[in-house]
Amino acid sequence: MSFADALNSLSPGKISTTVDLTSVGNGAGTLTTLNSLTIPGKSFRVNGDFLDFVYVGTCVPRATNVIRVDYAGTLLGAGTFASAPGGGAGGWIFEGRIARSGESSQLTHATLYTDTLDSGIYPTAAVATPSAVMDLDSTLTIKANGTNANDFVIKAAYFTFYGRTNV
């Protein structure tokens, strides 16, 4: 069952979870989409309906490497990976929530956790206020730009939707 079908079959107050375990790496020197999720129009029916997302992957730190998450054309969060403990590869987790707050407004947050800064995990958080029209399809994407191919590799994407899609 596709994510869109799962959303459309929900009863009020139900949760749907989708997991994508496809590994995808970035192209060399170009902003590459690592994962994209289309959210069908009218999925967010009631204020408070929300989608949680978690992306997990690895990276090779370089001064110009950047990763970002966008929803409906609005940047939710981004981070750079300039160094790592011992100069090696590191891991990252990008998680966040998109919640309906009106017919064409959402409240969002995205937090990037990485172990590439030093031996600890340090979050970088961002809050955005996109204005996607809830009746139209919208897209959640994670993109990366690495100096070399596969500087960023996504290992898994998890999506959990809570809402009343067939009200």
C-alpha cells in the first residue's frame, strides 16, 4: 500500500507509519534529492493533524557539504558538515514535524543531529512557517550537496502521520 493510500484509508485519530530503507547517495558537487515524499492534498484535514519524519544517514565531512529538508518549497532546516572526529565519516539524523495550523498554514520544526562536529551529538534546530495550501499535494524532501559523490548517503526514512483524513 502506498503512503497516499494509507493516508486515505485512515479512520479519525489513526496513525500510519511508512518506512523507506532505500540507500541513496548525492551526486558530486550538485544538490541531490535523497528522499522525497508526496503528501496528498487534503491529508491534513483538521488543525493539529501532523506528520513526523526521521531521516538517518552517513556523511563524509567537507567544508562545503550541506544537507537540507524542505516542505512545500520552504526550507525547514539545514546543516553543514565541515569536520569529524579523527577526520573520518560520521552519522546524522534529521527529524521534525509538520502540523496543520490553518487552511494554508503549518507549524514546523526540524532538528539535525550529527556526530561529525566532535565526539558528541549536537542538534541544530530550525523553525519555519510554510504556507502550503492543504487541498493541494505537497512534497517533503531531503537534499544534500557533497563535494564528491556519496559524501551523503541516506540509510532510512521514517514517516508517521496522525490525522483524520476521511472526515
